[in-house]
Amino acid sequence: MLIKIPGVLDRSLLAQCREQLATANWQDGRGSAGYLSRAVKNNAQLADTDPTARRLGELILARLESHSTFVSAALPLKVL
């Protein structure tokens, strides 16, 4: 089931995230794919250790953790 969670990022914060992502160090997504999926995977992604990915991931997670809809729907023990 998919649940919409409105208002996690307001327009201003979303614009800031997009600016940071526009200048981030994107890499070929096949680097994280398994042997069988490398032939069909076709995307760009940030490395797990990329500072922009870390910073934005922490921001989004903090916003989700403070959103009652997310907490009540997911009841997360851990978010990776």
C-alpha cells in the first residue's frame, strides 16, 4: 500500500535540495547492481558515502520522523 505524506518538504526546502542535487557527483547506477541486473540497470545515483546524499538523506529522514502520518503508517524500528 502506498500512502501519500504531504508537506514533508516545503517548496523552499525542496528547491534547496534540487539545487544541491543538480551539482552532485552522479555515478552510473550499475556500480551497485548485482551480476545479473547490471545488464539491464540504467540509472544514475549518488554513492552512499557522497556528502550530498548523506546530508539530504539525513534531512529527509528527520522530516519524516517528525511527521505523524509517516510514524503511524510505517512504525519503523530502523530506516536505512
